[in-house]
Amino acid sequence: MASPRGHRHRRANVLQRAAAAAALLLALSCCCSSADPWPPPPPPPKVPAVIVFGDSTVDTGNNNAIGTVLKSNFAPYGRDMAGGARPTGRFCNGRLPPDFVSEALGLPPLVPAYLDPAYGIQDFARGVCFASAGTGLDNKTAGVLSVIPLWKEVEHFREYKRRLRRHVGRGRARGIVSDALYVGWRTWRRAAARRGRWRCLTCATTRAPTRAPTPTSTSSGTPSTPPRR
């Protein structure tokens, strides 16, 4: 039979353990209440995609994939890119305006070039650039250095829409294309506005182009007009 002293000793041990457990729970509750809560999830992007047309001011790398001497795939281009100096085909030391616009709208910080083999339709569903450095409204401008003429940028856009439908389905693709932010450079914006094709903002539009503005002249090195449909 246990002695009264043994009972008192066991009871004291139980009380000590209970007090220690209570102190631990109190400390944990204080830590949890004073710690920062889990960060909230990022808000959804304001638009489904950013889609870019234009010249060197917005070309994010398409010229690197075509037969032209007008490329920016060497230093010092890209010397200030995040993650380390590397030329990306942008005629800039870092990012271009469409990249900043994309990030500000909750989309990826770099808008991929449509002809860049490092990207696929899963990337283009959130943003894509069809621009080509050295191009212009006049086909002779594109023909000087064998870059992508403006009508070809629109042809690439049509191809992109077909690929997008296969990737996400017709309904979702229609929503992406209709709700995307379209960015272009000033010369084309003015011409498109005169034709009534787009509702124009300062440097962007909110409607997809249906065709390129009509070229003003021809060049032997560049197709003079878009193919007939």
C-alpha cells in the first residue's frame, strides 16, 4: 500500500505537468495572436492578357527569330534585367513599357514574344507580343531590314487566336481576346483611329484589330499587301 507521502509526491508531479502544459498553451496562443497572419492570395489580374503590336519600342524579342540584322541579342542589351544581365531581344537595358503594363495589371512581368521558341501557347494566353523592331505602316519601312511588316503581325495574331481556341476552348479564348488590353505604338494608333477600327487610349486600345491599316507603298523585299481572304 502506497504511503501518504508517495501520493502527495505523485499529485505534485501531476500538478507541475498541468501547470507546464497550461503555460505552454498560453505562450503559443500569444505567439499566434501576435504573429502576422498568412499573406492573402494575390488579387486576380485586371485583364486576362496584354497583346502587343508595334516596332522596336515594344518588340520583346521577335526579331531574334527572323532573318534580319536588326537584333538585340548581344550586350549591353539586357544588362539591367532582373535575375542577371542577359539580352532578351528587347532594344533596351531592361524591360519595355508593355512589360511594366503587364505587371501593373497583375500579369507576368515579361510579355513573351510570339516567335520566341522558349514560350508556348500556355504563356501567350496571358500576354503576347507580335511587334517587330524596324517595322512601320509603310511596307518599305519593313523591307529595308527585312523585318515583320505590319500586316504580318496581324496574320500572326489570327494564328494566335486559332491556337488559343485549341488550348483553352472557343468560349474562353473569345473572352481572352475580347477583354485583353491591346498595346500599340502611336503611329498605328492614329491610323487605326482614323479608320474607326479601335477605341483608342493614350498608347493602348481595348478592341482587337480586324485588319492592319492599308500600306501606303510597296517594296520588292516585302509583300506589298496582306493576302486576300
